[in-house]
Amino acid sequence: MDSDIAALQEALLRPELRAGKAYHVADARGMVKLDAMENPYGLPEDLRASWLARLREAPLNRYPEPRPEALLAALAHHGGIPADQALMLGNGSDELIQLLILAVAHTGRPVLALEPSFVMYRIIAEHFGLPFVGVALDDDFQLDLSQFLREMATQRPAIVFLDWPNNPSGQCLPEATLEAIVAAAPGLVVVDEAYHPFSGLSFAQQLGHYPNLLLLRTLSKEGLAGLRLGYLAGPRPWIEVLDRLRLPYNINVLSQLSLDFFLTHADLLAEQADAICRERERLTAALQALGLKVWPSRANFLLFHCPGRAAAIHAGLRERGVLIRAFTGHPRLGDHLRVSVGTPVENQRFLTALESLL
């Protein structure tokens, strides 16, 4: 039987799919979890009780609203999206990245992004059999704009993804650089503002000024990672055509009710984001005091340099009950580690464990 299945897979599946591996998520049970850029705070008990009461209203025997217009309007207001732009919801921003690449897959043209950047741009492009082109940032994770524009002119990508701030460096390209890329791009440019709550920056007001510009966001980083919600904003003709690729009822009724509830309590999420930013600065200073090179971040994580020691430090932290992100085997990031900003108690656990390993 196994040999028959293997023969079928060889006949039907692309070689890169057969050779690939599923995206790995580390087991974090019992750990101080600082590896996935989540909001560490959770909900106060009184607000949790109100949320659960709201969920009891959910008609679980009915399909969810396929396009909840009132909810989309509230989300646009919350996100500062211009009133003349349209939105669509995704089951996390990953689903929206997948829909965008699916929409242009027939062209065979590359997907282009910074290198390093959010790994799902590459993974999803490869799933659809499209070439992925990464334009390298320099050793300080800065972009040579002239090089990027030359590469874009040569490759003629169907889509350019720009994570802003960048993951894993936490740094932001200058707005003028974004504008130059959007103006010169031969295809779509998607500015991914996953870490918008912590950056103090947004490119949203540029929507509608360029025919090829879209804005991607997730609600995972500001506190709703368990709901898996993202949204795409841009000119209505683009959103309407991309919405044709969205599977019906992709956002379940519990997620829709939850999002509506949390948008009415957005002040709490904003307060938590402010607390994370304050802890980010404290954590930066503490890592620098330990003699480590830390890149300035406008996100909810920090990237720091551990030449020749990153794998050992990562393993040692795990033995001490602290989970952060390593980049083992990555040609550019193998000597780096990334830590999410946790609560003050979690951050101190991390720092104490780290200091014992240096």
C-alpha cells in the first residue's frame, strides 16, 4: 500500500511539495513563551466574563455572515483606513497572502520581498509554484533602494510584499522608500503592517493614491492571536475581485462576535500595546547592558546578535523554561535570536536565564 501511495504522490505532486516539510511550531507547554510575538497580557476577568456572555448569543446552527459590512466598517474606523477604501477579512493574514498569490499565480511571475522577511511570503509562493526573489538587506538590516529597484525592474514581480516593520529585524523602511517602490512596481505592492500597534507608523493614508497599493494587517499581535483574524484594505476594485477567491463563510461566527466585542474595547488593547512598547525599551537597555548587539525595534520583539553562541543560548534558555526564536541553519540569521516582549515578570525570567548563559 505504501509503495502505491508513493507512486501516486510522485505522479501527482510537485517535487518541492514532496521534499518539503510542514511549518514547525515549537512545543511551548509549561514555558515562558516569548517566541511568537503575541500580546502576553490576556483579558481582565470582568471583561472575559462579558466576552463569554456575548459568545452565548452565537447561533451555532447557522452559517456566519459571509461579508459582515457593519463589522468591516467598524474595523476600518479602528484601523484608520480611509473611508473610500474597501476591506476584506481573512482567517489570519496568512489566508490573505495565499489569496493574493493565488490571484496572480497564472502569470508565472515572481513574488518579491525583502530578505530576511516574513517567511510565509516565500512558503506560499513556493506552494503555488511561483519563483520567490528575496532582495537582501545589509548587515544592519537596511535596504539599498537602488539595488531593490534594479531587481524589481529585472524580475518584474507580480507582487511585492513589504513587511513594515520588518520581521525579524523590527525596523521600518523610510516612508519615502515605500513610495518609491510603489511608484516603480510593475505589479501589486502589499505593505504588511502586522506590527502597526507598536510602530506608531502607518501607510494607510496612501491608499487610493496608487492603483497598485494594498495594505495588510493582522489582529494577532495586538491581542487576538487565537481568533486568527487579518484584513486587507485597498481600492474597491481590487478588494471586490480578490473577494471572489475567498471561500464562503471563512470567518466563523464566534470570531465575528469576538471581533465586534473587542472593537468596542479597543482602548484596552491600546493600553496593552503601550505597555509592551515601554517593556520593549526596558528590555533593549537590559540586553545592551549584557554586552549584546540589539537592533532598534518598532515591533513587539527584539532581534539580538550572539556570534557563535546562538544555538547554545537558545537551548540553554529552553532548559531553563524560556522559549524564544532561533534561526538555526539560516544563512543570514544563524547567529541571531529573536525574543518577543512579554510581561515584566516574563521578561525578567528571560533576562535572568540569559545572564546565566553568557
